[in-house]
Amino acid sequence: MNYRYSPIQRTLKRIYRKFNPVPKSPWTAGHVDDICAVNLVPPQKLVDFFKDCLARLKEIKGNEVGDYFEFGVFNGNSIGSMYLAREAMGLKSTRLFGFDAFQGLPPGAEKEDAGVDKAGFSTCSFEQMQQCLLRRNVNSNEITWVKGWYNETLNDETVRKLNLRKIGLVFIDCDTYSSSKAVLDFLEPLITEPVILCFDDWKLYDLDIKGEGEYRSFNEFLESNPQFEAEEIKSYNRKSRTFLVKPRK
Ligand SMILES: C[S@@+](CC[C@H](N)C(=O)[O-])C[C@H]1O[C@@H](n2cnc3c(N)ncnc32)[C@H](O)[C@@H]1O
């Protein structure tokens, strides 16, 4: 089972997007006056989306919905929205984890995904991100930060140290094929119950039509892990896609 497009679907999507292009990120690099004001997705839209996801998980699993993992934090817009959604839903037992090197896209990013990205795109330092969260009354000390490149941090030692065992919701927003593949490989043994996986950049620069990016990593993941089934659920915008993933019975 996978979410690959047939040749006809790909052609139709190409034609449709010629007239209705998928919106691009408003900022990736260069000078910006206020990095906290760069909202890649309207914050309230994300709060509402996360609340819906948490309500869905609550229906399936009860109050212990599991933890939130975010891969790609940047200025904290999405993880801050999740923090506020968790507060609103009163789900204090859901721990929040943010994984990021805080140095933008990794070296070599321009060599994959048809060259649409560049190393250093979307750089926001850890300290700047904390300031942005403070402006939204989000206490960054209540979030566990895993700082570093994924090829150095996504390993068994991190699983052990942080006692990662029950996942609820995962926000994958690290743009490239290789980063999202590293994330999915890391998550595979941890998916022992239903989880929601959000892919923020599924259609970024038409990477799905090109067979690259998150489209490629998630389809490869499903193909090499037939023990999981995936059902698409409503996402928060046109660029992203969201799935409920469950181990098969
Ligand atoms: C598009 S931004 C995330 C946007 C954020 N979710 C928001 O709401 O604004 C992508 C982030 O992924 C991080 N990233 C991408 N690949 C990574 C890797 N291999 N290791 C660590 N961080 C990575 C970058 O540092 C950057 O902060």
C-alpha cells in the first residue's frame, strides 16, 4: 500500500498546478527584520489543526494520547501552536519534543530533491526561537529539545535517554528527502500504536510530482514496512498531507 501517483494523476496535477501553483514558503534565506514574524503557516490555523488531531487520538486511545515529536522547529511557530493546543485540551501528560540543529537545512541539501533547496535555508538560532516562543507565552523550558543534525541525534541512545515509548503526533517539517527519511527510519520501531504523521512539505516546489521529498520518503517507508497501514486524514493546508498510521492487527 502506498500513496504514489499514477502517470495520469501526475499529468493532471501538473496541468492543474500550472494555473493554481502550490504556495511557496514566504521566506527561506537572507535578511529578515523580525524572524518571529515569519509564519510559514498561520499560527491559529495550526492550533486548531493540532486540537483536531489530539481529539482524534483521544477518541482512539483515551487521555494517554502519547507524545508530540517535531522534526524541524525553525522559529517555533508550529511547536508553539502545539503547546497552546495541548494546554487548551488539558493533555499535560503529552510531552513535547523538538528536534533541530538550528542551523537551517543540512550540508548537501542542494544535491537532492532536484536541487530545489540549499544548505542553510530556514536558519533560526535556538536563542532566537526561544524569544519567539516567549512572545506567544510559550514556556520553552516545558519542551524537551534535541539539538543537532539528525544523523547524529536520531539513534537508540536518544530513545533511551529520553525514554521515548508512546508517540501520539509527529510533525515532519524538515523539507528534504534525506532528512524526512532519517526521521521515518527513527520512528519505525517506536510506532507500536496509532499515530498521526503530518508532512508539511509534501507538495513543496511540486516535489510530490517530481517523486522526491516527503512523497518519496513516506512511500518508501510504507513499501518497506508492510506491518503498517496508513489512512489519509484532513490536513491544514494544500502543501501538506496528514496520515493516521497504525500497526496492522
Ligand atoms: C522549514 S523549517 C521548520 C519550520 C517550522 N516547523 C515552523 O513552524 O516554522 C525546517 C527546519 O528543519 C531543520 N532541519 C532540516 N533538516 C535537518 C537535519 N537533517 N537535522 C537537523 N535539523 C534539520 C532546519 O534547521 C530548520 O529549522
